[in-house]
Amino acid sequence: MHHLLPLLVAVPLLGAALLAATGRHLPRPVADGAACAVSAGTATLAVVLLTHSSPPLTEWVGGWEPVEGHSVGIALTGDGPGLGAAALVSVLTLAALAYSWRSFDEPPHGHAGAFPALVLVFQAGMCGFAVAGDLFNAFVWFELMSVAAYALTGHRVEEARAVQGALAFAVVNSLGAYALLMGIALLYARTGELALARIGDALDADGPPDALVLAAFVLVLIGLLVKAAAVPFQFWLPDAHAVAPTPVCMLLSGVMVELGVFGVWRVYDTVFSGPGGVPAADAERVLTVLGALTAVIGAVMCWHQRHIKRLLAYSTVAHTGLFLLGIGTLTPEGDDGIALYVVGHAGVKAALFACAGILLDRYGSVDEQVLHGRARPLRGVAVMVFVGALGLAGLPPFGTALGKSVAEEAVGGPLTVLYVLASAVTAAAVLRVAARVFLGLGPAPKEAGAEGDGDAYETTGSGEEPETEGQLGRVPDIMTAVPALLLAGAFAAGAIPGFGDAVAHAVSEATTAGLLHTSVRWTPLGVGLGVLSSVLAVALAAVAVARPGLLVAPNWALPLRRLQSGHIGDYVAWLLVGATVLGVLALPAVVSG
């Protein structure tokens, strides 16, 4: 079975090449159908390999196998986490492509294959990153993923805002990639190895960590945390989501950001977790501090948005913080809980972005105030947004709820409170939008198109252009079927008996715990915390609807909003600040060594 691993990358790349070459001569339904077939085939292959991933599969592409323990070839590793991530990527890519059948009109007229070809390249990069067995080729797939994402974000090149958002995305993520590459170079200089496991073994053989190991750790983490949109590297994400086509937003928040978190977990567990790497206490401090900051700032910024796509983007930032907190426990319980949490979050968040795209194409706006009461006819979409919000809150039996409950028990103490509050606040923001937009609750805004209460840094979401040729008179069935199926999948992830244990078993294959894994099951405490988060979210949303003045950012929150300036130079400066913070947090590793 290991010989099939390269097909996870080769099939989408070949499909992209064929669509790029023949797209001008194909009708759009044929091009879209072919792209969906490629994604579906890749997803099926990933699931088949996942069922045969114990013990982990390894393939040296081109037959360049190690000689006397040293390797220069491309290693692909098909273990549970990697193949699971590739399957999730492929399923969500299929959903995004299906959604784009009726929602997205591509700018390059006459080339029906342009957009689906880019999406398939994006899928190939993400799948390659998920199963990469050596650090340098993980970087190569990382960059292929990034380049495709830049192009997709700015696909509507006739709009200046789209180009600006894509440029900020590209500059910040490219700098993160340079940091990652420098970290890889330092590790290669120290160990002479590129394979992840061999780097870890070589570092352990050299003894306690020194300044070079610390520098490599910080640089590698910078590149991965930029992609994960962790604070203070998160500024590119809301700008990109505000301008990217809806199917692209589904992939950015549904899987690409999570792959950054996956990379952090993979690199630390495989490379830096031994005696020659970064001590567990120092790694835990780094991930806990950054995770807590990310969760708090993401939740606060999510609450104070009226641009619906930006609101959902900041919700992604907040949940990234919760993911980092979970893996920061460095325990099997934390790993298992976050793995399931990510699966549920992917379905819920992609579905919510799909619903936001329906609002944009139907009414030409994603402004909460402009849309006040206008979407009453969209009852099915309203139900999905309400259900998705409760999924974000962690209402049992969603997969988000089961994963969150396991992670909450792993982190324990005050961090459990942070899990409850962050998930409740982000869900409350979505519920508030749903109540005002679909039900028309609360007083009507005095000036629907105003820029807000004197805050020059507020982005309203009005003046947006539909992604279709004109505003839709009727929402196509495929645009509602896709989010409905995604929500059903997120629900099933927590409701199907044994699914959580299957996820935990897959994760354990790649950890030092071997085949020992925790039992991922509902507990009274987990159910209680999920219900508490949901009740708190409903209460916060009700207060916000009844008293709209709470939407105005308090004085202490305004500086956070002003940081999202849209200036690339500011974002680069904060990237440097983040690098310094990471170094300071990890410094005791060298001092103690």
C-alpha cells in the first residue's frame, strides 16, 4: 500500500495540469465535474490508506532510499494523523469545489479550468504537507500550498481590495516561510539530516540543547504559527478572508490554518521532544502563553465585528488558540481531543462561510447592520447558521463538543474556563448575527451603511460585490446542500459511537506513546461544560441583540482593532515582535541546558 502514497499529491497535480491545459476548450460543468472527481478520488484513496496505516507506511519517492542511514530523497510517511489530515483536506476541497458550481464566477472568462485547477494545486500542497516525512520537503509542500492560496485569495484581480489582501497574505506568509527555511538549515547544519525522525535522533545524541537548537526551534515555529494565524502573526487572516472567494475561505479556515497547528505538533513531537530538543516545560510554556493570547484576542475581536466574513475569521483565530492550548499539554489526552476538535471545527466553520457566501450572493452584502431583517426568507440558511453557532459553542453531541471536552479535561484549571469563554463568545457573535440578519430582532440600525460609531478602523462589509454575475433571485440547491452536509458531518463526528476512539487510535500511531491511547468518550463534566458554553453563548447573544450598544468596542478594545491597520509594514513589525516573544519564552531551555 505504501507505493500509493505519492498519488495523494500526484493525482490532484495531474488533474490541475489537465484542467489548465484544456480548460479553454471545456464547458464549465465538465471542468467542475472533473475537478470534483479528482478530489473525491483523492479523498477515497486517503481513507483507504488510513485503514492500512498501522504500522505507518513509508515511501521514498523515485526509489531514493537511505544509504548507510543517510537520505537525500523525498520521504512520505502515511501514519494516522497525516493520512487523516489528507482525508480531511480532500473532503473539504470536494465541498468547496461543489459549492463553487453555482456561487463563483471566475474573472478569466473563457477558461473554465482556471479556478478548479488552482484549487487542486492547493489541495496537492496541503496533502503533501500532511504526509511529508522530511522537513525540507514539508517546506516545499508548505510553499506550494501558500502560492496557490495567494493566487486564490486575489483571484478577482479586477478588485483592488482583493489584490491588497492577497499581497498582505503573501508578504507575511513568505517571511514566515523564510524563517522556517532558516530553521531547517540550522538543523541540517547541526545533524546532517532532513528526515524528521532522524533529526530528532541526531539532536538527542548531541546532548542538551544549546543556542543553535533554540534558534532552530523558534524559526521553525515562526513559519508554522504564521500559517496557523496565532497571535501576533494573525493579521493577514482577516484581511485575506474579507476578500477571498467563499470557497477559498472554506479551505483557509477549514483546513489550511489547522495544518499550521498540525505542523507545530508534528515537528515538536518528532524533532524537539527528546533530551536534545526543547524541554517539555519550556515547550508547554511557549504553546500555553501563545494559545491563551490567541484565544482571548481572537474572541474579543470576533465579538466586535460587523463584517460577517471577518467575524468568522477572528473566530478561527480564537479556536486556533484553543488548539494550541490543547497540544501544549503535551499529553495523549490533549492530542486526541484537539484532533477530534479540528475535524468538527472544519465542518462547522466551512459551513458558516458557505452561509455567509449565500448572503453575499443573494443580497450583495456581508454587513450585519445592512442585512438587518433582510434575510427572513432564507429559513433553511437561518437554521444552518444557528446550528453552526451552537457547534462552535460546543453543544453536545457535535464533534467540536466531544473534542473540546476531552481537551478541556486535559488542560484543567483556569484554562478550562478559557475554553468555555472563548467558544461561548465566538458562538455568541454568530448567534447575534443570525438573530439580527435572519429574524430582524433588535432595533434597526439608524444608518445602515454607516462606518460605525466613530471608529475609523471598523470594516463594515457593505459595498461588497456578489461572486455571481448578479444578486441571486433564488439560492441554488447545491449552495445549501454543501453546508448542510458539512454540518451533518460535524454532528456525526461526535454522535457516532467509536469515532472518537478511532481518531485517538490514529493519533497514537505517530506519538511516543505507541499504540497506547486514551478513550475519547462523553463524560458528565464534558457534557456539562458543552451545555454551559452553549447557554452562555445564547445569553450573550440575547443581551447583545437587546442592547446594541454593547457592539461598540470599549476603550480597552479599541487599540486591538487599530492594530489591524491593513498596512503590511505593521504586520511585518508584529512578526518580528512575535519572533522575539518566542525566543524569550523558550530561552530557559538554553539556560537550563
